[in-house]
Amino acid sequence: MLIIRGLNKTYSNGIKAISNLSLQIDRGIFGLLGANGAGKSSLMRTLATLQNADSGEIILDGVDILNNPSQARTMLGYLPQDFGVYPQVSAEDLLNQLAVFKGFTNAKQRKEIVAHQLQLVNLYNQRKQKLGTFSGGMRQRFGIAQALLGSPKLIIVDAPTAGLDPTE
């Protein structure tokens, strides 16, 4: 369960992106709809611990995300709208490194997890290919694979289908 209470975020330029937001979300799939500039991405970046809130509280399955970001990150998967990649690194190597960051320290287990994630998004045959050679849709699928690493309790995605073919 995700609980948000009295969340506020104002940027240094004075733009108030989140104003006294409170909500409770049970397990399931939920979407945020709103106009450009409504604060959707700001909320997602705050949930993903990439920016601090000015005030408020975010609790995910009993973990205070704002006060325990390291613990929260083990429970989160995040795919931003613009997922950048290292163009000279292979999909397999980068996903392997991201798995290390997620806490997968056993090399054999990590290799299996990386292979599974790449198969999941139909990129296993391109695993040795440098990410700079990937199409936009392939990069998006790679982003989805990394967001799903470790079976996170909360997956935050910003425009996850951008650039994907309908069959993917």
C-alpha cells in the first residue's frame, strides 16, 4: 500500500508542482492523467527518491520513503519519460551493473536475472549489442527491463509506451 499525506514541492523558480497532495493506493495498476505541467512527473520523481519534497509524508508498505530513501530504492522500479543509456555499453553489461546497484551480489544469480529480464522484453538476442545502436523502442524496452529488476513493490513509469511498436 502507498500512502501520501500532505505532500508539497515548490521549485526554486517558485513553481508549485505538488500542493498538499494526499492519497492512498492499494495494490494494482494506476495511472496519472493531467495536463502538461500538472505535476505528474514531479510526483513520480519524488516517489522515486530522485528529488526531495518540501513537506509531507510518503509511506510504501510501512517504509517512510522520504526519510529512508536507500531502503525505499530496494522496493522501487523507475522508468522516466526520457531514459538515457550509455551508448558504448552493451545491454547485458549495463543491466548487469544496474542489478549490482539493486543488491544482486551473487554473480551466477545476477547473470540469470539479467538473461531473464532481457528475454522478458524481447532483447535477449541483442544482449551483446551496444545500447547506442538500439532504436528508440529497443531503448524503451531496455528501460522497462531495468525498472522491473528485483520484482519491485512499486513500479513508477512515465510514458512507458513511448516509441514502442504495438506488438511489443
